[in-house]
Amino acid sequence: MKSGNSQVQRVFKKIPQAEIDTAQTRADKKIDSPSFNFRPDFTDLRSLLISVAAFLRALEALHLSGHQADEPAFPKDWLIENGKVSAYLIPLGKRLWCKDSGAFLLRGLKKHRVVPAKVDGSDVKPIRIDSLELADRDMRFGAALFPALTVIKDETHDSFIITGVNCSEMKGVVGEALKQSFMSGCIATMFPELTIDLNTRCEIETLLIRKPWLYGEDGERAEVVNGLPRTPAMIVAGSWHEAVGEAYQNVATIYGGNGKPLVRYTKRSIFSDENDRSERIECGGEFVLLVLDDALIAFGICLDFCNLEQPSPYAELSADLILVPSFGNRTTMAGHINNAQQVLIRQKSRTFVVQQMDKLEGDFLGYVLPPALKIQDNADLLRVGSPWNLITV
């Protein structure tokens, strides 16, 4: 149905969820293997779509009745190949943050996500993480930005890489952001693209392991009140131009709240500045998806997500949350806003962007796009002037 024409999609979108559920109940009673007793209703297009949707739901229910106890736990076992088409059948329904199924692409299976194995020419790489649960957390997110930050570039006439950053408050901002992430029990705290060099990343990892802010001068641990402080679920440690052999890549490292690296994501899109100098990097070739018990999380780095020249590939990933460290100006954030609106409409995917301002101007440090169900479409209203920003949605 997803590949159907606009008329098919419009008709299907207007079918009430309850009507599909009722049709599935009838299909559940008639289905029997191996023929499954599928009889499409060709009365009209609407009837046909209801019968197909009900049959798919009935097949899913039949599958779960025999496999739920031993549902494959490893991504390699989720891969289904049929000729030239391959996709992951991920055993995870749209449960977190998405109470309705209004978006067209959410109207298929209830307990699984179907994610193409290749999107926009890149492999999709699901990674199972069973140590994180988000459903019992409040919707709190942390955004860290740096005052008076400047970057050091190695430039040629047509390319550049970032080799260093200057920010006198770097250490203080990082420490305070991690402390406040714990005090607030954030789902995710994010630093911007190209602000966290290797030394600062090591400092983040050390602080997450040691948690010095949880202990007073007497060595006593902070008292837990109303469930706080609490270890944050994830820390996105910005990104950096890292040497990979003789080349460079723009890489983001994502940590669990206790300092354990969860995954690394490599930027897929090469940015060019106003002088037509391009990042001197090799593109990544994967979309990384964290598969938790109650959420599917995707990542992008700046241009990966804000690019408006092609339809956003992130609408194909069926993610609950997309985390995007960024570095740029108002136009950059406008691109993020546009594509965040598209993935929200199509998939109910929420997007969280933390963007450092690329030039020192005005009294603000950058932009923060909250992962909300109502997106602010004026980039100027997303400006922030504080190094630490707690976002509650």
C-alpha cells in the first residue's frame, strides 16, 4: 500500500482504525495455513484495502501465536529476502510516544516494523540494545551548546577538515551538561556536531563512569527524590573529523548513561561551505538503528537530515526518535524543521536537533529543535543563549 498511488493512499488513510480491527477479527477466524483462506474483497477500492489490511494483521497475529515466545532476538534473524527486495521485520510495535496510528505509514502491522534493508543507497544496520528502557521515563532531553566557540580548520582551495576547537568554557559546559542530565534523568543529552574532539570525548566517557556530581564533599551519595537523580539513557557526544587510515570521517559516538559506548554513526553527506570548500571526509554507508525494548532510534549528522534537495530517507526508517547533532546557521535549522515535519507526518517520528551556531554573532549560541509533536516552524524562535538547556515535551 505504501507504494500505491496517491489515490490509494488517500482512501486508505481515511479508513477508521476500528473498521480495520473489526475486519481483522473476521479474518482471524477464517485464516488457516497453508492457503490462509485469503479472499480479497473487490467490491471497490476501499473494500479491497480493508480486506488486505485485515489479512496482513491476521497473518501477523498468526505469526505471533507461534513465535512470540522465541521471537528472534538478533538483527540478522530479522532479515527477510524475497528476490530483489529485502527488509527487516523488527519485532517492535509503535508503542513509545505514538498513541494513535493516524500517519499513513503506521497503518500496517501492529507488533512489527518493516524497515527496508537498504535506504537511499545505504545499508540499514539495526543494533539490539536490551539494557535501555525509555517508556517509564519522563520526556526530558538535554541540549548543550558552547559560548564563543571557534573551530580550527585545515583548509585547501576546495576542502577542509576541523582539527581543533577553541572554547575557554568547554570543560565547564561539558561537566555541567552531564551533571544536569543525571539530575533530570534525561532520555538523551546531545552535544553539537564538530565540537567534541577526541580528548573531550574521553573526558565525557570518564565523567559518565565516575559520576562525581552524585557525591558530596563527605563522600555520601545524593539522595534520590521522586526518582531523581537518575542515569540518563543516552549521551550523543557531538561528532568529530576522525582519521580512519589515511582518510577522515565525520563520526558521532553515542554512549549509555554509564559511559559504555553504544554505537558510532558516520555522516553520510558531505557539506560544502560558502566558498565551495567541501568536508574532506569519506561518507558513511549505513543508517544505524538502535532497537530497544520500547523504541527504535535513528541518528543523523547535520546535512544527513537537513538536506532539502531530495526527499528525506529518514521517513523510510520507522523510527520513534531521530537524534541529530548539527553545526550551521538559520538556513541549516530551517532544513531540519522542514524534514522533521515530514517524518512526523509520515511516521510520527520525533526529531531532536542540537545545532551550534557556525559564526559568532548575536547573543545566542545556536538552535535547539525539541522532539515535540507540534514543531515550531520559525527557526528564530528556536534560538538558545544558554550552554545548558533542559527540554521537556
